Amino acid sequence: MASRKISKVALPFFSKTRPSKQSIPVHHSAARCVHQSTRLPAIAASNAHTRPTLHPLHQPSMMVKPLPVSGSRSIFIQTENTPNPDALKFLPNHPILPPGLSSPFIEYMNPRSTLAPPHPSPLAAQLMNIDGVTSVFYGADFITVTKAGDANWAHVKPEIFSLITEAVTSGAQIVNVTENKSGESGQDSGEEDSLSYNENDNEVVGMIKELLETRIRPAIQEDGGDIEFRGFEDGQVMLKLRGACRTCDSSTVTLKNGIEGMLMHYIEEVKGVTQVLDQEEEIAALEFAKFEEKLRAQKGQDAAPSTVGKGSLDTVPG
């Protein structure tokens, strides 16, 4: 009996008519319209006699379409400025050097070197063909491109982006390894890392290499370059800068204020650091020295410092 009474009392509630569709909150229908917006062209095509025609400006944006599923992958190339205004560092999030290469870098100084053994590179050859590019430097996971001083990055940079993107997405190896029958290397890279351990090194040289490898090389690689150890004689550490640091105006500051100061602080046998220059770099250094002499003659001996290094206007007596 109790259940019958409850059912009679509840009957009016169940028999009440449901609210009309107008009482549904507007935000539900609005949200539904957003979800259906990607299918609007198809609906308009099937019901053209009852639906208004969509104009091109009303077409759904490409941003709301789902990404196509395919075997291709997207690539994001990041760029970083270097202390050298004529050098840019490109990070394609992809390994650059071939596996098993003992040298931590490869540097291409001219178009011919990009085709010569033992490490020819089709990408480097294409980059060197860009008007204004003077050298290409490969690190483990980055590419540093150096341009001429009169070239404009606004013209050079888009071509570099395009070539690197094409090379990485193609899946082809960026650096090939070929047999070097002539014995002459077309690229500026050693057979092995100059900072690697050598059992023939004495204690001082071992300490110098360890400091260069752990403290100095990471900072130089961050700037898009690298460093080579060329020897230790009479208290002088012979070093060569590579990549963006090779042609940087502040390379002397890096060597003297940074590297030399650290080595002399930790190793008392070190008396100084000497930068090893190629023939072209020596000619450029001589020309720069002549230019400084002219400035000294114009400004006088009490001229304000403008450069750093031995024999330059920044040399401090004593």
C-alpha cells in the first residue's frame, strides 16, 4: 500500500512535460556551434537549397583542423647570436657530426673543402654557395655560419634556414666519411681531439688539457666555436680558436682575460697564452696592427683604449 501511495504522489512529477528547447542555456548551443564549425562547408554543400552559402572569409581556419597523420616530421631550428656579429649559431635539434668521429668539430673554410676527403658535406657545399657566406663550422649538435662583413643577415639567413631544414628532413647524412688517399685533409679538423688524454703528456700538459676541456671549451662551444691545444713551450700555451671565435674581434679578450687568467691562476708553470694564427689570419692581424699605428699617430700616445692585446691601444705599461 505504501508503495502505491508513493507512486501516486510521484506520478505528477514524472508526467510533467519537459521544458522546451528554448530553456536550454545559450552557452551549450554556442559551444556546439564551435565544434561543428569545422564541418560547416560539408553541411552547406549538402543543404544548399536551405542553407546560405559560406564566403571564403567564413571558412574555418587551418589552425583548427587536425594535423595530418603522415610519416613526415616537423623540425624546429633555433638560432643563437654569438659574440661575433658576422657569425650565427643554428641548432636544428639533430646530430651533425657522424658517429665515431674523434674530432669534436669540422670547419670548412672554402667551397673546395666541402667536397674534399675525408669529410665532405653536401650541406656545407650548399651553404658555402650562398652569396656572402665565408665559412661553415660543424659542432656536435650545432652549425655556425660566418658571413662577410658587408653581407646582410636579412638576405643570408632565410637561405641558410631553408638548406638546413631540407638536409635534416631528408634523413641524409650531413657529413660523409670517405677514404683519404692523398693524405691531405680538406677540412680543418684533427684526426683526434687535441684535448684528449695522451699517455705521453707530462703532468703540466695534462692539467692544461683538463682545464681547457672542463672549464673553457663549454663556454666557447656555447658561443658557436671550439678550441684547439697546439702545444706548451717555455711557459706559453699555444691555442687556436675555431668557428665563430676564430674571426671574432673579442678573441684576444677571450684569450688574455679569460683563458690566460684561468690557466695562470691554477697552474703556476703557465706564463701566458699565445694564439696560433693561419696565414690569412696573420695577414689580417698585420693589417690591423698597421691600422692601430695610424690611430696612435692621429690620437697621440695618450689615446683612449679601443682594443685589447699586446702592442694594441689597450696595452697597459707595467
